[in-house]
Amino acid sequence: MDCKKTAIMFKAFCDENRLQILSILQSGEKCACKLLDEMHITQPTLSHHMKILCDSGVVNGRKEGKWMYYSISEEGLDVVISILGELKKSLGNEGDNYESCR
């Protein structure tokens, strides 16, 4: 387990606004302008949260013309689920299979 990468991924889930963004994105790809309308936050605040979500790999961003579109990354979520699965499995084996941070 790469603890630095894992921390970056889980940071994405540690903010109420980012969780709200993920909730909005559950229904599919959204333009940044749509996220701004739904969340009632400023553009710089949205950009900050989207950078964290995209850096974590949990959200994908793509530019089309002057607009940014965001969607949940299935691959990123698979990594999060895998990490949680390993942690859960290690509980059943008293930590025998848990790979510690390096």
C-alpha cells in the first residue's frame, strides 16, 4: 500500500462539499457551471475541490471548448474499494495480510 497515494484518495472524501459534488455526479457527467448552480459556491472554491477530487483519481475532468466536464472515475473508485477490502480482510486475519505503509 502506498500510504501517500492512499491519503490523497481518502482526502477526497473528507469534506462535505466534495461529498456533495460526488453525490451530484452520481447521476452522470456534469459541467462545472451545473455544479456551481447546484452547490451555490464560488468558482474558485469549486476549482479547489475539483482539483482535490481529480488529483485523487476519484473524479475525471475533461475540457470541451471553454467548459470543464466532470464525472466519477470507475477506476478510481475500484482502487478505493480495493483498499477498503484489504483493510477489512486484515481484520479477519488479525492483520496478517495487511501491507503496512512504506
